[in-house]
Amino acid sequence: MQLETTWAELKSFLQVRKIKAQFIEFEKSYIIYGIDANFVIFCKMKKEATAPDPSSQKDFEDNFKLLGNKTFSDSDGSVL
């Protein structure tokens, strides 16, 4: 199942489920994913200071981007 949502909802999903963001970075935007088993939630975010909410971009870049795009593993550290 795949669902598009806002950054605020995706951020909550990532924090509640304690999972890392996965993202694709383009020149002018990001597509950011949260993946939990067969459930995928994602949002699209423009990369510009004049985006609808530039604080969302700053929040993602400061607090989630560096920790994102990690290999999926289960609780014992085995790569999935």
C-alpha cells in the first residue's frame, strides 16, 4: 500500500514507528518515503526558500536527511 501525504504527517509516521527516511533528491525537489513492511507513505517537497513552507525543507535537511537512505534491516541487524 502506498499513500501520499504532507511532510508533517510523514514526519510523525517516521518518529512514531522509529524508522529512517528514504529519499530521492532531485535538483529542485525531494521525494521522501517512510517504509514499514508493505506500507509506504511519501511526500513531495520543493527545494527552495520560497516553497509553500520553507521550514519543512529546513526541518528535513537538518533533522532527517543525514540519517536517511540507510539499508533496511530487521531487529537482529540482518539486511532485508
